[in-house]
Amino acid sequence: MKKKVLMIAYYFPPMGGSGVQRPLKFAKYLKKFGWEPIVLAPEPGMYHTFDDSLLQEAAQASIRIERVENSAIFQPGKKKRSAKPKGRLLSFFIKWITSWFFLPDNKKGWIEPAVERGLEIINKETIHAIFSTAPPYSNLIIAHQLKNKTGLPVVMDLRDDWLGSHWISYPTRWHYRKMKNIEKQTLSAADAITVVNDTYNKKIKKRLGENSPPIQTIPNGYDKENFRKAIPARDRESFTILHSGLFYDRIKPDSFLKSIKKLMVRDDEFRKHVDLQFQGGLRQTHWKMINQLGLTKYVTDFGYLNHQDAVQNLVNADLLFLTLGKIPGIDAVTPGKVFEYMGSLKPILAYVPDGITKKLLENYGAATVVGIESVDMGADAIQKYFLQWKAGKLPSGDINYTLQFEREFTAKQLSEICDNVGMKDTAKSNFYN
């Protein structure tokens, strides 16, 4: 008989974007390893991207989803509603309001209804463990409160650093100290902690000190099922370079675009064959640079695509590129796209600093890593791949290296952690006695 795990995930289908992939794929594959997930998530409310294909995937995997009304201040309501892209001024205002008045984050409005609904589920079902993934960090507070009320073991999962996240700003020292206390009190209550890379592992372990719960790294990954469904298209006329995902104010494609322009000037044949593709959506500021560099006719912007179509574009491309920004702490960040890039086995060009992402790609076997602002080196790397494409000799990634990032394998790692905390803490929980 399968054991049941209550999974707390704010971002879950039909919401789209990178944040839903990890909890969805865990829920999908945990079933193979003796765990039946019950997902506790808010009604989608107002959100910037939706992907109904992911909701269909959850349904096909028979994932049970229990919803509560979304009471988060900036995404209220039950009904699925697409939010218009925020302007820079509005985005700044929301970030400012959040940093001053909402700790741990602006999703704290769903804590109380989620705890109430979680207790209802636990009363009706025999739950053996609780799993909660963050951000938002409010998810971890929900898990902490449920543990206090039931004694059930809790696994807390961090997709980003918490206190040291490059997404969080602290307007005063008081805010920083307050968040530090919230982080320590919450994470210390976990029976186990999972993180997406070893850098986060070391940082969080150091902050929690000698009484830290066990922390295990389970990286993000790719779903081999998505790639099995994607049949590569053969186009020998265009050398297709693709970027998947969003850019941000300090993470932008400027160096890559300048590399493309530089290579076009010196290689007329490259100019005739290159096809630049973006999926996720370009902003006006990006289009402004594209126009200034005279690249408009070479660019295709697919906007936001459902996940399977996005994977299809990955396998159709000849070269994938990514970039990070000059942001404190960015050396510890591993974008989710890196793992799907590696799942495609396509060559990768990365404009990234020294750090965890660079190390991952150096072990991949078909990647070139240049500095964030290395326009000349980027142009040289693109030309190298273009010449290999012409000769029909583009390199492939090391499949033996990428197997460790398959979602089924990472779900197996999580199942083993749930097994361990379940055995350790069942005797301590009197909730079902």
C-alpha cells in the first residue's frame, strides 16, 4: 500500500513558468516509488502565464490536487485570469511594498487558509509525510505550522536560497534580521531539507549551525518523456540559435546580440543562414537593442509556449544559449533551463560567471562558457558552432552525465528521503493514534 505525502506548492498547474516544473514532476514520479501525493495549492487567481497542457499532464498522472482560494495580495481570487505584463514602475512598486511590509513574502495571505485546508486533508487521510517547496517561503511556514499541530514529519525544499536570495532586498537591517530569524525557526523545524545545488546546501547548513536538519542536494532536471515526444525537424537551410525562458532587468541578452552582430560583420555566410529564436517573451527594451543592431529580420519571438512546444523547439535548434546577470549571489544560481538544455543534448553557449552553472556546463561535454560581457569570445564560439553545423559535425552532450538529472531519478531521491523521515518520525506523531 502506498504511503501518502501532502505536497504544499503555491506554483502548480494551470500556472505556467519554471516554478511549477519541480513540484509537478516530483508528484508525477513519486508514485513509482511508493508515495501517493496529494497536492495542496491555491486557486490560480490572477497570474502572468498559464499552461493548461501541464494541468492535463497532472490529470494523466492521476495527481490529486486540493485547492484553497488564493488570498495572496497580488494574485487574488478563484478564477484563472491572465495578468498583463507589469511595467517597470509597477514592478518596482510591488517589490518595494513587499520588501517593507510582507515577510517572508507577498504570498503570506494564503498561509492561514492553507493550514486550515491542510488539517482537513490530514484528518480525512492517513498522511505519512509533508513536503513543501519554496519559493514562496510562505509554503514552508505552512508546513511548519502543520507539523506543530500534527507532529507529522516535514521535508522542506528550497529551489532558491532564502536569506541570501538575489530576488529579495532588505530595506533595513531590521528586515534582514527578522527574515534571518524566520528562516532559522522555520528550517530548523524540518526533518529534512532538500536544495537544488551544493552551493545552497553549504550556505544554508552554515546559517543553521550544528543543529541543522540533514540537507540533501536534489538538482532540478528534465523529463525524458517530454523529449521522447519531440521529434527533431531537419532544416539544413537555417542555423538556429534558441534562448528559452525570460529575461529580467539585470539578466538580458545584450552581450549575445552584440556577438551576433560582430560575427555578421565578418562572416557574410553566417548572416545568410542564422535564425535567432526566443521563447518566453522579449521586452520592449530587448527589441530596442535588436532594432539598433539591425537584427530585427533575423529574430523570431514565440512568446510564452506550452511546455511541450517549448521542448520541441529545443530539439529543433542547433545551438542553445543562456545568460546570467552581474548580480550579487548569481554564482550560486542554476536556472531551470540549464537542465532541459542538457536534456536535449544540444550544444550550449553560456554567458555566465564562475560558479555552479559554469561547473555544471563544463562537465556536460558540449558547452562553451564565456563571461557575461564577453562579446568577442561569444562571437568566436558562435562561429565555431556555425562551421561545425555546416560540416554536419555539431557536438552532443554526454548522455551518461545527464542521466542524473532525469526527473524520475530525482523523484526517487526524494522518495528515499520521505521513507527515512517517515520511519524516523511515525513513532513520534500521535495524530492518528
